[in-house]
Amino acid sequence: MSDTLRRVQDLVTRGEYLISRHGFRELLADDILIEDVLAGVDRALLLEDYPDSRKEPSVLVLQRDGDGRPVHVMWGIPRNQGTPAVLVTAYRPLPELWSDDFYEAKQAMTRKSKEFIHEGRFAAEVPVDLIEDETAWSPYLSPDDARKLDAVRLALRRGDVSEAAKYGRIFELTPVAAK
């Protein structure tokens, strides 16, 4: 067993873990409950081990949710502190991209998604293509989609709604008082 995975499992068991903002957004996007991920970490199967990663020691593991469906989870541990375990990202592996047992990647593919940009009183819902492959930092945006998102962000920052609307749906946000 990987030393990094063993350390992640020990930290999670002791309650010493955090969920990255990105990781939580990915959990939401794929309808994965954090409790399922936490409950399954002790049975995690190692897919990739990155003990000398530039950022932090990390592992990509295969876990199962409460219904037995596969979930790939990237866990990391801050190098200098050694605690807490950090859920970096998690996603449901697509059968088209992975072997039947979800251990080995097949090939890169793209899937339609939406990114949300918030600037001031406006928000934009912008369609993008996510590029998914077997690497640990997937999914990726193409440079063109990243530039499109920047164009929307800058247009909204200037208040140029018509320019931002060329790329997606624009919403004006209105605060609501709770009663």
C-alpha cells in the first residue's frame, strides 16, 4: 500500500481532513455526497501515487459511494505540516473513458459542461467543453474556452452585458432578504 494513501486514511479516520473548494464543486457537479467519500476512504484502491508531487504528496484512488457506484478521488497532504488530508477533487469516472473495473484510462474525450462567472451584480452561465483523460488534474479547459471565460469576466467587470451575452446566458443578481 502507498504510504500517502495510508496517511490519508489515518488522517480521515481521526477527523483531520478538509475539502478543497474545487473538490466540493466537483462533488456537487457529479452528485457525490461527502459522507460517502469519507465512509469509503478505508476501502480506497490506489490508482496513482504521487509521493513527490510538486504541490504535495497525493493519491488518486477508486472508491465507491453508498450505492456502490465508482468515484475517483484525489487526496493530498500538505508537505510541510503533514496534516490535514485534503480532498482535492472527486468525480464519477465515465465508462467511456475507463476500463470496466475503472482502474485504467482508455483515451481522452470531451464533454459539455457549464462554467459560472460572477462579477459584481452579474453572473454568466457559459458553455464549455471539458477535456477528460487519465491524468490526475483532468478535466481541463481548452485555451480557447479559458479565453472565452476571461472575455466574459472582463465584459461583466466593465458592465458590458451585451458583449458577455455573446458567450452565454447572463443573469442580474438581486439580493433577497430572509424573513
